Amino acid sequence: MNKKVAWITDTAALLEQSFIEKHNIHVLPLNIVFEEGAFKETIDMTHDEFYDKLRTAKVHPKTSQPPIGEMVQLYEDLKAEGYDCAVAVHTSSGLSGTYHSSQTASKMANFKVYSIDSKIGSYPMVKMLEVGKSLLEEGRGVEEVVAHIENMTNNSELSFIPSSLTQLHKSGRVSGTAAFLSNLLNIKVVISFDNGKTVPTEKVRATKRAKNYVMGRLRKDMKIAEVPEVAVINCNNKKDAQTWREEILQEFPNLKVIVIPLSACVGVHAGEGTIGLSWVRY
């Protein structure tokens, strides 16, 4: 007898509403904490409202994971609805406690949840959900599906170029001196995910060189594995993202290249104007 399986994620994946409805995904919102209180991402404010607020905020906002009580309630509701278990794909445990809270909430609700640490965010999380759902619908067992998704976490890439280090300084990620010198000398830092944590992988003069470095990482992966799709990710910078998409298509005309926004929680730390690339190796 097939198990009734629920699918869960958080707003780091920033799923489109059509995707959520099509695949019946339960989404736990991350929180953006401004001076006047916490706002649930995608629920309490739109992206435009967030960036408007970010530009004028006197105190730099912080981010926080969904309250564990909301997780427990969701799991209890799913159990009451007749679900046997759930698969939960969450943002990297190196950046958020959401994954660990999911494990704890599962025990508190006495409901089996296969919590997966994506070790990343954004586009790869979407693909993990998409592939996982497809495999389950093909008749694969839940454990096999979970193992496949966990393997995808080791084959996912995401690198981004903050427009400046000012926002990273405000959120406590870099020193004031580093931010000042970076902005003064037009030094661009490429930040990539490495085993679940974000690390600076390159420092170069000018955005063009930073983009070339990220493209070099993509070219290298395309030589050793299948990369059918690339996402140009951005923090309220669709114009530059579209330009980068066109540049990629000039070099790889048969590659599927999409443009997607990053979670507002990324915007809190990386800042408006950030762009990058993300892909999954198959």
C-alpha cells in the first residue's frame, strides 16, 4: 500500500505560487525582523515592500527561522489529515536552524518527517522538490526518494556577487573596513556555498571579472556532468540578471537559462542588486 506523503519546504526556496499549488507543497515562512517586529516572508509583505522598507530602515533587520510551534502544528495537522509521513527540504543548516527544528518538531508531534538539509538555498531546493515528487509518483519508496534528494545536495551549486559589501557589513558578515575598501576600490567578492556554508571564493576588480569567475565554475561542471538548466538568481536586480542570461545563451544557445529572485532573507544579508548563478549537476 502506497504511503500518503506530504511535501514541505521553507521560503528560502522561494517557490512560485503555481508550483506550490500544482505539487501541493506546504511552505514554512522564514521571518524578517525589523525594528517594529517580525514579518513572515511572502505572507506579511511583498518583495517590493521588503526592499522599500530595507532602504529606509534605521536599524538593519535580522532574519529568523520559523517558530518551532508552527512546525509542530503543521505536523499535527498533517497527521490528522491522514498523512503517513512528510519529506521536508530545508535551507542549509549552516545558515539556519530550520532543519534541526524540523527534526525536533517531528518528535514533538510524533509524526515521521524525513528532514533534508539541502546544504544550500534557492533554485536547487526547487529542483530537489520537483525531482523528489516525480520519483515518488513513479512508485519509488520514500526512503529511496530521500536518498536521491540527499545525493542532489552534493551536486548543487550556487554562487552570488553582492552589489557591495555594505549590506553584509550591516548584517555583521564583514568588517566596516573591508566594506569601505571594497566599495572604494570596486572590489567584487564572489560568495559560494561550500558544504552548507557560504564562503568567499574569489575577490576581483569589477563585476565583469566576478561574473567570468562564476562562469568558469559553470563551464568546469558542464565538462564533467550534465547541467541541463542554469538559474540566474538576483536580489531585486532583474535587469542585470536578464542581461547575464542573454550572455550565457550566446555561449550556450541550447542551455535552458531562467531568471529567478532570491529570498528576501538573502536580500537582508547580501543586499539589493546581488546577482549570481545556480545549477545542479546530474
